[in-house]
Amino acid sequence: TRRRTGEALRAFHTAIRSSPGNTRSQAVKEQAQGTMLKVLTSFKSSEIEQAVNSLDRNGVDLLMKYIYKGFEKPTENSSAILLQWHEKALAVGGLGSIIRVLTARKTV
Amino acid sequence: MAYHSFLLEPISCHAWNKDRTQIALCPNNHEVHIYRKDGTKWSKVHELKEHNGQVTGIDWAPESNRLVTCGTDRNAYVWTLKGNVWKPTLVILRINRAARCVKWSPKENKFAVGSGSRLISICYFEQENDWWVCKHIKKPIRSTVLSLDWHPNNVLLAAGSCDFKCRIFSAYIKEVEERPSPTPWGSKMPFGELMFESSSSCGWVHSICFSASGSRVAWVSHDSTLCLADAGKKMAVASLCTETLPLLAVTFITENSLVAAGHDCCPMLFTYEESQGTLSFGGKLDVPKQSSQRGLTARERFQNLDKKASSDTANATLDTLHKNSISQISVLTGGKDKCSQFCTTGMDGGMSIWDVKSLESALKDLKIK
């Protein structure tokens, strides 16, 4: 339903906005990763593209970091939906966004 | 665009003579080969053999016609043409790692060498001893210096390093020049003075370039970013996260426009908007001919879906002129403020000459400011 889509989108933006920027605490990072993974897996395939297009350049780079973090620690159904997020994020961020996941000094 | 395939191996580095009739290049070995243009053909006219390691940098001084080369053998040689033979003079750089890049200063009375020894050797000729000597710029460089470019005042030198930073140093040598007058980068310029240092990006700085006026410096890093520092705006840095693979070479073609190229095998235009202090992507300059779109059979569609998780018909072969990464760009005519032609060489062993006017008329959306 449209109301559910709106909630998922809002949760997504909140997760992106409140991503811990500079923390060294592994616990804080893991909590953020868990939250982000929950939000990403709660999306329906058809809703992903709209969510990605609502981000700015930095947002897309940040999303790509979380996607790869999600690949690192796969759960039962996470990889399938993450691959769909990856395809949409790649279309907007290009290969450069993946390069910046690999070269980042501050990881998520 | 004129593309010439010189080799089947990468061209490590290249340099042009003053009237652009000859090109000196390293064919991925310990030698430097000089080719001369004969109509539409290129003929090899000289082979310079002196280095004991790969030649990593070549620069050709336009006025004095001297060549300088540097290599992984930790040496640099200054070559002078005597009759029809190039004679080398060894320059002791006092480094214990490979030399990576070399540039003549604008007045050609000095040259700078960047190396894996985490320092820059500034070399000048000492008349009384008839010998090239060098001074070192060390602090605060923490890793290999990959690229260098001189400011038009012959004193300031920009250096890009593997420690992720772009820096501008003073390379003032009192033995060969007068005290420089103040610039937007600062007024006190004793040798080795750090005039500017960028804050950390996250990638090795592959290439760095001053604008023609010297008041702007641009660099490309391995994290797929392009940055520009504007001395006219208190050294404010504008940066652009590109959608491309990392860029390896960059040059100004006007005071506001840059051409960069790298692992995407294709030169690209970038524009600096001074009023807003932003950089933007201006388009790819290598537009391939339209490949014929043939329809896919249902079987092929299914195979694509299975193999690549998408059913688009994109070709697996490269449509660009260069078939491998472009590693160096040089301005041929017009200078860095009104460039009308530039040259690219790459890991495919090819060299291409690009004409700016032709690009502007062929690519309708291209705006070079």
C-alpha cells in the first residue's frame, strides 16, 4: 500500500541521515549496519528505484557502503534483495561509487 | 581523431618536442625511443639506452631542446643532442627507491623528480663544477610522489603523492634565480616551504596540474575523485565524486575546463564553476560510432539474464579509441589556457591526438568555458 511505502522510504532516509560518521566503536557501527539491513530488506523490489533516486551523491556512496557491508554478513534472504539494491545504486552512482567503497578509510 | 598504434605494450610515458614533430616515449622497458612524423607515418629515429630500469618519466624542454628522463634504477639523465646523437649526463638524485616522475621547470634551469623515497629532488646545474646537483624536499611527504607540475613562476611546485595528498611547495633555488614575487599561494617562499596541502581524500593522487595562470591546481585520485584548489578563493577545494573508474591523468585546457582520462579508456571534460566553487562532469569526449543494434533471440536473452542478471544488449567489447587505460595526457597546441589539441597515450600502446574544435562541433552538448 502507499502508506507502507511511505513508511519504508522515511525509515530509509532516517537510517541514511543518522548513519554514524566518525565513530570508532564497533558496537555502534554494527547497530547501524543491522538497522540499515532491516530497512533495505523491508523494501519491495518495485520500490527500490524510487528510494535510490531520492538520494544525493553522498547518499548513494553511503548506501553502496552499506550494501557491501550487507554482502559481507549475509543472512538467509538478504543477498537477493541487496543485489537488487546494488543494481539500482550502480545505475545512479556508477563504478565510481563502488571504487569509493574499496578505497574508503572510514568504513561504515 | 588521429590514433596511432605504436606498440603492443603500454607506453610508460611520453614527451613532445617544441614543434610537435617528434615524440619521445618509453616502450615499457629500459629505453626511450624517439619517433619523427613523416607525413602520416611515424618513423623511429633514435633509441636512447642508458637506464638500467624502466623509464618512468620523460620531459622535453621546448627552448633548450634537452630531454630529461628518470627511471626505476633511481637515476635521472639529462640528454643533449650533439649532431645526430643524444648524449646523456647522469644526475645523482640521492634516492634509494625508484624515480617516478620528472618535469622541467618553465625556465628550464631546474627539473624536479618525484620518487618512492618519499621526497622530491630539485636538480639544477652548478656552473663551477660542471655538474648537476640536487636538493631534497622531504617534509611532510609520507609516501611515493607520483606526479609533479610547476607553477608558471618557476618556483612553486605541485606534487601528488600516494599519501592521498596534493601539496604545493616552494622549489626556490637561490643559485639560479631571483627571489620570486608574491603569488595568491603566499609571499614567503624559502626552499621547501609548504604553501598548500589538501585534506585527505582517500586515494593515491595520480596526476596533478596547475592552470595556465597558476592560481588553480587540479588533481585526480584513485578514489574516483577530481579536486581543484582555487588560490583566488583562499585555497578553497572543490571536489567531484565521479561515476567513472579512477582517472590517471588530468590537464587544464582553459582556465575553467579540464580534460581527464584513466581506466575508462576515454578522455572526459570537467568544468569548474568559479562563482559557486563547484566541479561538474561535462561529458565523454570519445563518442563511439553507433554499433548496429541487432535483435536478440529469446535464447540469448535468457542466457544474458542467467549470466549477467540483466537482459540489456550492451557489447562486451570496448567502443573507445584507446583499448586500454589512458595513463598520460599532454597539451599539444594552445597552451593550458586555450588548448586546441591534446594527446593521450595509454596501456594499449597507442597514442591519440584530439582536436578541441572538432570535438565541440561533433558533440553538441559539449560546453568548454
